Amino acid sequence: MKQFAKILVATDTRLDVHPIIDEAAEVARQNGASLKIVDVVPEIPWAARMMVKDHENIRQLLGREKQEKLDALAAPLRDQGMDVEVRVLWGKTSVEIIREVLRGRHDLVLRVAKGHDSRHKGFFGTTGRRLLRDCPCAVWLVAAANTPEYKHVMGCIDTSTGHELDAELNHKVYELASTISRQHEARRSIIHAWQIEGEELLNGRIHREDFERMRQQHRDYVEGVLNKFLKSHDIQTSDADIHMLKGDPAQVIPSFAEEHGVDLIVMGTVARSGLTGMLIGNTAERILDDLKCSVLAVKPDSFVSPIKAGEYIDVSGKRSNEVGREAK
């Protein structure tokens, strides 16, 4: 199944290895997709601009250096017959990546989970988290290692809410987790974490039989709606790779991933606000805090990024009128 048509690789040319280039090339081949590799020249800090008179020339030099490195990264793929475009972007990394997504109508971004100079203490860097929040397309944050060889792919779904956005994300997550596991000949796990709202308050304050009956009824409901979803994909909850995890998703999902050697998690990230610029869900944020593996995050088609496309400035400083649409 072809899920992506235009792939953007947001790399950091200062890194010694580039694990996402080969992975992106393989995804492009599998999907018959176009491939573009970009890097960003950041703004020079205000203090440095005050002290260095020719700071703009230095920035232009950085841009030319990045252009040369991007061409070098693309060369082996071009030698293999792939049509690979490269581009240097200028400005704040996360913002410019998203603007390029909007201008080029890309439907997948690959990025190393943590950049060369990230100040974020967690496994995922600041730029990665901002992409998860504001990028209108799927974001694949790859652990900084050699070319990924995924052995265990986990898809996280939630069929119990009855919300149409969750239903859309569930199908996307299931299809992507299944496709990637097949391509990598990896183990696949489909996870549904569930809990009872206010369970701790009720436990011990109502009769034990009533409490156990309530918990069993809720579990039966969760299993029932999960089974309905799974039947649309010709599987059921009794299959070995389907797991209903009892507990707080932010705790049981990272624990399962670590215990079972999961190296890629596919998940939805958007809170069900229905508003323009929907924020990453609180549960997804908490899950990410404890993950130590690659993540592929998807959003519903209705998501609209709060970032505007804007214009493109090339290495020579020439401005382009290439202004794209907002995500729909």
C-alpha cells in the first residue's frame, strides 16, 4: 500500500552519520514517492551580530557549506537513479521545515530524534517536539544510530472514545504499523491502553463486588469496540499481536515498549479540540517523555498548522514567490 507521495528529509549536516537518508530513500522507493533533503541555516544570535560586523557573510558561507554537504548526501542516491532534490532553508529550524512542508505539499517528514545542539534533556529534541505539535503531515523521528533495521513495530490505537478523529487516526496507525513491519520483516504489536476514569477514587469506597462488576463491564466494552475495529482489518483481540494494556497510557505504553524491545512506535498525536492549530495531546506528550525509540506520529487530515508557508530565500539571498497553501 502506497501511503506517501512526497517525502521531506530534514537532516543536520553537522552530524557524522545520517541514519534517515537511507531510510527515507527506501520509503520513497516503496511508495514511488519524490524525495527532498533539506537543512536549515539558523539566525545568528543577537549578541554575536553585535560583535561580528560581517555576520551576514558568515551566514552566507554557512549556507554554501550546507548546500555542498546536502549535494554530497544526495549524490549516492542520484547515482542509483533516484531523483533527489536538495534545499538549504534559512531561519528557525522547526518553522522553516514546516514552511517547506507547506510549500511543497509534503506528506511525510523524517528527522533525527535529537539534533546536534539540542538543549532538550529528553530523548526527543526541541525541534522534533515542535514538529510533532505543528507540522501538518506525518513526522518520523528516527533514533540517532546507524540505518534503522526495525525488529519490533508497535502501533498505538484508541477505539473507545467514539470520536471521528480517533477513528481516522486508528486506521492510519494500523496501516502504517502493518506496512512498516512487513517491509522490515519485523514483529508487529497493536496496543490499546485503557483505564477507568476515577478508578482510584472508587476503589475501596464502594462494595468490592460492585467495583469488580464495574471494572469487568468497562473492560468488556473496551474489548467490544476494539474487536469491531479489528474485524475491519480481518483480525481480532485474541490474536497474539493484539494487546489490551490496563493502566495509564503514559506509563504502560513506554513500559511495554522497553520490556518487549520495541524500536519504532506509530501513534497519533493530536488532541481532539477540533480547532485550527490543534495541540499535541497531553497523553501523547507524557508518553513521549519516557520513550527511547523512533516514533512515527500521524495527524488527522483536518489538522491545520499554525505556521504559514511564507517565501523561500536561496543561498544567494534571492527571494522566491513560491508561496504554498496552508495544510487542510
